[in-house]
Amino acid sequence: MDMIHVRVVSPPDLTERVIEILDSDPHVLNLVVQPGAARNPDGDPIVCDVLTGGANEVLRRLRDLRLERRGSIVIEPVDMAFSARADEARARWSGAVGNAPVWEQVEARIRAEGNYTPSFYLYLVVAGLLGAVGIVTNSQILIVAAMVVGPEYGAIVSIALGIDQRSRPRIRQGLLALLIGFLLAILTTFLFSLMIRGFGFQSKAFTAGLRPVSSLIDTPNFFSFAVAALAGIVGIVSLTEARTSALLGVFISVTTIPAAADIGVSTAFGSWSEARGSLIQLLVNIVVLIAVGTLALKAQRAIWRRVGRRDSRGSQADLRGHGAA
């Protein structure tokens, strides 16, 4: 996707300024204005297509007019377009900035992950139970399944966005959701593990103290920091570029749900040192992911701003050269 469709409802007194912004930008195509045709909110509908390379600047200038407060701005992806003018514009702005992320869309994806519905807590509890079964049966496959089911990364990256934007409500909501969610997962896993212990459902190897899966989880070390940091970087980049396959790899790299499950299991079986190690593992992963996620967001913005300025200067030089010829 290298183009977005923008629909604006502009108050009549701002319409001329909106049209001026859009009409003067070389990244804007297919500009259509329908004076007085919009209702709820009332105003002038304005639609256009914008190449992603210039979308951030266009949207910034529109939001500087506070259109979203008095009217509305709607962004939609364009999956396919047949247009000679669009092809010419793509060729003119063909540098790396042509694939620049549209930050409004990136932040919208992250904000969507920060909605803590009852299903968020249900997924955490189910993931914890899957992790518990994986621990007592020494099944690494079930541990991976628990990692994939767990929704906690959405809350973590939402907190990172809140720190980046200095939004205390977003930070507070995310931290509270993680605290409640993991406490529910640990408590449920603890009760489930007590039942397993009471009925003797655990594997013979687990009873004999052969717990390779649990040992991997409850022994935090340098690699715990390294993996969490790398996962945090990849997670932000994959969200920025909407690469779900890479994001899935992040889910199965982070030892959060398995650590919460191991706290419950180890406590139920009286393994206090293992429970303590798992608690440290859980806290390390969450703190590192939030810190690295925040830094990665800031770095991504800075890198793309620099790329945008460089490509813009190059494209303008090319245009001057063609004009001189």
C-alpha cells in the first residue's frame, strides 16, 4: 500500500484553507470538493488520495486546523488504484519515503490494542492455564501456544505509546490492565495447579523434579534482557509496517505468560525459589518491553523524518533539473 484515501468534512469557514493545503501538495491526487453536502457534522465534504510519502505532513497540516474537533477526518487504505497521474507521482517520489508509515494509522492500530474488554482478561487467563499444562507436562508446544494466545503485548505497546505521547491516562490504564490481568492469570493458574497436584495429574518427570520447561522460565539471565529488547524493537517495527508475521514472532519470543503461569504452578507445588525466579522473569520482560518500545517509537519517528527530508530534497532537485532541461 503506497496511497491512502482521505475524507474530510470541513466547516465552511475552513474549506478554503483545507483546499489550499491539499491542492498545493504534490502528494495529493483526485481532489474532490462538494460544498454543503455533509450532515452530522454539517459542512463541506472533501475527498482525495494521498501518497503515503507525504501523508504525515498533509495530515499534520489538516490537524493543525483542528478539523477533527469541528468536522472530521477519515483515513482509509487504498489497496489498488489505476491512474497514470498516480504512477507519475509515485515515480517522482520514489525514494524510501514512498514507503513511509502513516503515523496516524500506526497509532490507531496501537490504540485499538489498548481497549481492555473482558475478552482481554479471558485470553490472559486461558493463556495462563495453557502455560500451566505445558509446565506440568514439560510440553514446549503448549508454552508456545500460551504465548500466542496471550494479549499482553497490546497493553505493553499501548503503554509505550502513552509514554511517548506523555498520556498519563493511557499509561495508567495499561498498567492497571496488566496488573489485574496477570493477577487473575496467576490466581487461576494457582487454583488449577492445586487441583492437578491434588489428583496427581502432573507428569512423573515433573514429580521427580525433572522440569526443563519450568527451569527455562524461572532462571532469568542476560539472555532474558536481550530477547526482550530484541522483541521490543521488532514488535514496534512490525506494528509500524503492519507485518503480522513478524509480530507473531514477537509473541512467541517474550516470556510473560509462561512466567505468570509458572508463578502459579510453582506456588501450588511449594517451589518458592522457582516462583521467585518466574516473578523476576515476568517483571524483567514487561519493563524491558515497555522501555525498548518507547525508545523504538521515538527512533522510528526520527529516522523517517530524516529520510523524508532527504528524499524530499532529492526529488525537488530532480524536478529543478527537469525544468532546466
